Amino acid sequence: MCYDTDAESMLDGALARGNSEYFNEMRRLLSKHRTSEGYAGVAMRIFELYGDRLSSGEKAWFRALVAKYLKNKVSRDALLDTLELFAVRMSDWKTADQTVFAPYPQELVPDVDQRLDRDYWKAVSIQ
């Protein structure tokens, strides 16, 4: 699954033409910064795979989530975790295993909130 639909077809063609062209295209694509619009596009493409199996309420809810993501009101992780849940629910393991959901090994992913269980009342002295 590519962040750029034009690049996806270009990669397919490059792979057919040979490894060196494919790796040159991959190098070019990976050097570009991914945008929130790109993530939203990939999310919608994956979500559309399940369109015939979801209720209208689920579809509306997910589209609203994507809109919130594009307005920077929810994180990319929230968007992708929700989408991965749909893939698992549909037993679509090929999609659930895409690197968009886990680009790094879990050991390399930093803690989200390092102060998760911090006792703020104890940490702040009131005089």
C-alpha cells in the first residue's frame, strides 16, 4: 500500500523492468516526507475495501475520524489503530500486516506518555 497512488503503479512497472529501477524508485519515494493527506488517502483506500460490509453509521464515523485527523484533532496512531481494528474485524490479515500500521519493530517505538501513572498530587507541593 503506497502513500502515493501514482507511485504505486510506477513501482509495479519498475519491478517488472528490473531490480535496479525498482530500488531507484523506492529510494526516491522514501526520501519524500509523508503528509497527513497521504496517510488519510491510504486510510480511505483501505477503509473502502470494507465498504460493502459496514453499516452507514460506521462509514460516517470513520469519515468523521479522518476529517478530525486532517484538522489535527486526533493523532495518526488513533486513525491507524482504528483502521487496523476494521481490518482485523474483517479477517483481512494481508491488510492488517501492512507496514503502515507498524513501520518499526515494537521495541523501537517510544512510550506514548512517559508520565502515564505519575501522581501529580504528590509531585506538586501546595504551600
